[in-house]
Amino acid sequence: MRDVILTIDTEGPRGSDPVLYQIWGKVSENDFMGIPKIIEICDKYHVKGLFFVDIPEVWDYGYDKIKEVIIYIRKKGHDVGVHVHPHHMPNEDRHFLFDYSKDEQRKIIEECTNKYVEITGEYPQSFRAGKYGANRDTLDIIDELGYKYDFSEFYSQKWCGISPEIAYVLPQRYKTIIEFPVTVFRSFKLGMIYCRYDKLEATNNLNEMKYILNQYAKTNTEGVITLFLHSFSFLNFLDTPDKPTINEENLRRFKGIMEYIHDSKELKFICEEDLKYVDPLPTDCVSNIVSTKGIRRQIYYLYFRAYEIRKTNKKAKLLITAIRMLPVLILAVVGLILFFKGV
């Protein structure tokens, strides 16, 4: 049986009140589709989520606002880890921790850790760098500070600065901490020209996620599948951050994934407390990553994934534009051929 842990990056990236609209997820006076809705669904399936709260937002959006978020999550019986988007710190605009010196990183992480302790009265166990922008210095620092688990490694993601890799998809020990990498799968491969890896996001195409989860469940190697979500995953907010609407499709997919894992005989949810029973495997390699099978399936997934992220990803936008222009280009070529044949 394969263990699954649900991790939720809890943050507000834009608008006049990101905490209200992208963490709490207010869509009307009585409807909140952020952390309250996520917790409601988790509780239905008896799942204890690990919410990585962006602590630097204390300085950007206000101490009391972030404290309220953390206390709410913990009172509801869920876990809180430390998440760090450093550009929210005072007088900073660098977005990745690896853009900072080791001493600068230490100061940032220490301050965030202290805020966590001040709010909760407990020491944090789990850490995740914002945008996965950690490097070896980051891991050395959280190791020195006494963290137990890191969730920052994302194989193939250019924003992740952990080099060389510590883990691919299996938990690996680094000094006294355990690295739980973002669970990825190979979604597209075009010979030796191009290869794409995507993370197991709980709002991805439902059939594809079921397929990948099933593939991991069948592997002989034990490990922990890290399922990913954002506090704003059930919201349409990019164009109207202060007036978000409900993303019904993402909500449906998340409920489907939760039900699938809950009913599975090969998968089971664990929580942060259970991580202490995980024995890191001695080795890990890229061959442990499962793949989407069949070229038609890969093209289908690539297109719809690009369509979903087109507003925030330039390459995805370019791909969708190119695909939409393809019929026009084909007609133009056919027209030219017929024209010259006529001549």
C-alpha cells in the first residue's frame, strides 16, 4: 500500500486583500472557497492536511491576519508547516531563496520560524520553499534549526535550486532531515528532443491523476506520494483577484481525487505525525518516476495542461496560440498548393 500526504500551499499572491480572497477564498458574504472549503472536504474523507502557510506575509499583509489563518487551521485539527516566499519580507524583491546568500537565508528562515513559534507555541517540523526555490544552503539551514522534513525538491523544475538532486520521487535523508520531493510524473516525451514532468496536483485532469496514482501504487518501491494543492485552487482569481468566482471544475476534480484515494485498497492518506515512521530508502533515481503511456494520451494531457496554465505561463500560451493557428496554416498551405497547381 502506498502512502499519500496532502500538502496545501497557503498564500495570497495578488489583489488588495490576498488573505481574504485567496487564502480564506471569500466569493460571497457566506461562501469561502479557500481553506474552509479544503478543510471541509478533507474532514469528509478523514484526511489531515499539511498546510504550508507563507509566513513572510506576516510582514506584507499583517501579523494578525496570518496568525488567524494558522490558528484556524490548527483548531480544525490540521497541520501547519512553514512556507517562505522571501519577497514578502521587508525591503526584499528577490523571489527565490537561492537568490540570497546563506547568511541572508538564515536570517529570513530564522525570523519566519520565530513567528511560527510565537503564534503556535510549538516548533515547526515541515518546511517548503516558495516556488520550490531552495538550494543546499536552505537545507543546511533548516537542518541546523531543527526541522525534521523538507518538501521543497521538485525534479525538473527550473525554479528548484537543489543541485545535485537529493530525491526524485522517494523520500531521502539529508543530514538529519528527510526530503519528501514533490511527486512528479513524465507527462510528455518527444524522443531526445523534449521531455516534460508535471507534479501530482489534486486539481489536474481527474482520469490522468487516477492513472498516475494507480501506476505508483503498483510499483514495488515504498514511498510517500506528495499530493499538491493551493489555498486558492477552487477559485478563478487571476483576472479579478478582489472578486474571485468558484472554479467548479477544480472543485469537482479535487473531490474526485479524494474519493478515489479514500476508496482505494492500494493507497492511504497519512499526515505529518505519520512521517516519523517513514524510513528513507537508500537510493532514488529518475527511473522511479512513472510515465503517461501512449502518444495520444500525452498530447491530450499536454494540450489541456497548457490550456489551464496559459494565463501564467508564456510557453503554454505560445503553444495554445500555435495550436489554434494550425488549421489556418494548413488551409493556407493547401490554398497555395491548389493555386500553383492551377497556374
